[in-house]
Amino acid sequence: MRRDVGGGVDNGRVSHQDGRSRQVSDAGVDDPGAHILHVDMDAFYVNVELLDRPELRGRPVIIGHDTGRSVVSSASYEARRFGVSSAMPVARALSLCPSAVVIPPRHERYAEESARVMRVFGQFTPLVEPLSIDEAFLDVAGARRLWGTPGTIARRVKTAVESETGLPCSVGAAGTKFVAKLASGLAKPSGVLLVPVDETLALLRPLPIRRLWGVGQRTAEQLESRAIRTVGDVAAAPVEVLSRIVGPAAAQKLSELARGIDPRPIQLSREEKSIGHETTFASDVADPAVVRRTVLGLADRVAARLRSAGLSAGGVAVKLRYGDFRTVSRSRVLVEPSDVAQRIADVARGLVDECWDSSQPVRLLGVRAERLDGAGSTMQLWNPDESWRDTESTMDELRSRFGASAISRASLLRPRSAE
């Protein structure tokens, strides 16, 4: 039995945004078939900060930079009740919730706590698939003899995470990944929702179509314009009809998810498809020298991550966003894969030159490495990047020993103004 303990109405937006439409399972609800768990940390960045600043508990907190250009990385549930949400400009968030405390993000700290959380998951099952820094799937089918039924394990995982890390989480348990992830969202904050396999369709049918994995605003509008508004409507629609709206591949996928079909197993290793960094300028930038220097700085960060992961990039992409929020992007395949910042920056600069309307100042700039493969998988008789790689590897070593700010390229240092 499920209990709606929030009293909210699911109108198609993310219902756990402020916790008012929260659903949890009664303690006796269980099903051996619901062996896929999805554990999602609640307001992860915020709650990591509260470990170090407990005096802020119960207050609206926003993770972001307190500038007009920054966006919200995370918000406490107290802030969300004012309408604050992730990816919202911080200025807008503060206009909705003037009493919020703004804390700059500390990504190294979040990665540290994420590693602790993942180790807790590993205590219950080796079948753990991290999805991001703050969520993972667990398959506990083989752990039942040791730990009990899926419902028991779900509650034990939640208790263990919270007692060993001090961080709250929500757990969904179901027969498939899709429904487990859906359930953890419905259970937020700090709840457990187990969906017995034979109740899957009853849970899915009344939900709005935006709850289906992969249905964004455009797809939802296309479906809703044809009176397909709920997951039950999708399940009832012939695949041929859906194909005419969203295409055959998406139609088949949506039809299966709407009928509770999701055969994907737990993936123990997830290949990173791309590595990127981007920056939003404090004010729009029209100076080509600043843009070129920024591209090199972003490429430096991307290349360092490639080398750390033992990967090389077979392609490079850039993204530019203008002050009016128009966004353009370009990509290029490399002749030879590379993990060298200088090579990535040279290509990225060329792409920026191709796509940048220099009459329009730039608000945001991003560099991304794509087509990733294991470093050294392509043998070359002579590698023109070798001297740069030696230099950058030395920089990696110095940064690991003495900190990220221990060494930097001279070309990244801003010219000192005349006195």
C-alpha cells in the first residue's frame, strides 16, 4: 500500500520538487520481484554543505555563485517551497526567496562524500551502477539471503547511508530500472517507495506523460496535442500511431516503458561518452583574446580529466551562448585521438572562429571532448603532441601533490593593469 503523505497534485512537473506530493510505502509492503533499487540523495550538494554548517539546517539554502550570471546548482527543500529550482538564475532565485543563504559550490567536497555513499551501497551488493555523483541503481536479487527481502534491504540501505554519512536519501524499489527511478522521485524527500511488480501498471497509468523517461517538453507537447496526456494513454496507443508522432525508435521505447517493460540490466562499468567544462562570464565578453584564453583554460581542465581517466578524445566540440541566450555549437573529429590540452584548445579555437558571430558578445563558453577511447589505443610512429603531453603530465603531478592552484600556464594569467 502506498501513502500520499504530501497532499500535492502531480501536474506533470517534477513532483518531488518541494516534497509536497511525496509517496511512501507502508512498512509491510514487499515483493521479491522488486529487486532493483534506485537510491537518490536528497538535495545532495545542500546537505553536504550542511554537514559542515549545521547552523543552516531548516533555512532556505541555495548552492551557486552570488552573481547575476550564476545559476542554481541545488536548493534545499525550504528554498524550493518558494519556487526555487535547479538551473534557475541565482538572481531570480533570490527574488523568489530573499532570505536564502547562497553557498558557492565545492565540487571536490561533493565527490568525496559521493565516494562514501557508493561504498555504503557496496556493503549490500556488488551490483551497483552509479548514474551520477548522487544516485545509483542496485540489484539486490542475490543479496536476499544475507539481507532479507527487497523492502527490508531498501530500508536498510537508507538507514546505513544516513547513519554512516549523515546525508538523507530516498529509495525506490521495483522490478525495473525505470519504475525504481520513478519511485525514488515520488518518495522524496527521505522516503522509501516499493512498487510490487503486479502494481506497476496501476502506478504508471495515471501519471502525466512527462514522467516517462526521455519525454521532454517538445515530445510532451506533440503527444498532448493529440490527446495523449497520461502514461496510460501512451500504453493504449498503437505503436504505429506513436511512430507518426515521435518516430519509430522513440515510439517503441515509450510504448514499452508505459507498459512497465524495461529489460535493461545493471551495468557495472559505465563508459563516459564525453568530458566537458563550460563557464559563464561575469559579463558578456567581446574580446577575442579573452575568449581564446578561456578556451585554453577549459581545454586544460578537460585534458586533465582525460589523462586521469586514461582516455583520449577522438573529437572536440564547443558551445557558445550569446547574451540573448541563443546557443550555437560545432564539433570536429580529430585526425588522431589526443589527451593534450594544447591540441584540444587549437581545435576548439578553430571551431569558435567558425561559429562565433564576433559582433555578438559571448555569455557562456564550453569545450567538450567526445568519441572517447582508451589512451594509447592508437600507436603512432611519431606523435607531435608528445612534448606537450610531457609538460602537461608534469603539471598534473604538481597539482596532485600541491593543489590545483600550484601551477598554471603563463598564457592563462591575466595581464596586470598598469599602476
